[in-house]
Amino acid sequence: VISPASGDLAPQIDMALIGLGNDGHIGSVYPGSIAAGVFSADSLTLPVDKPGKQSITMSLAMMSAATKTIIATCGEGKSEA
């Protein structure tokens, strides 16, 4: 559930279910990407800057602002991530 923003506040997310990739990316924030260095609450969503992939992702600030955050992982290749 996303509660609407009030005033200058960002929308409040009750729960964020975020995936973890083999290369350590969470959501679609990839290690070493521009998005990985954006922590401003002004940036709620960001473009994904991965070749061949056109999408957006929640910023790390938005993911971490959720009331509850679950990072889902599965598979042997993710044990080092």
C-alpha cells in the first residue's frame, strides 16, 4: 500500500519486496551505477542505466523508507551477493 504524499513528504510504502541479483543488485540498482550513489529523498524513482534494459527502479532512499523491507534471495549464485 502506498499512502499519498502530503506536502513535501514522499509517499509512504508499507512494505517493499525487493529482489537481489547474482551480481549484488537490489531492485534494479546495479553496483557501480549512478543510481547506487543516489540517496536523496528527492529522487523516488530512477532510470535503469544498464545496456539493453529500459526501465525504472525505486531509489535506495525510497526502498529504505518503507515501513518494512524484505530482500528476497534464492539460488546458489546469490550466496556471495
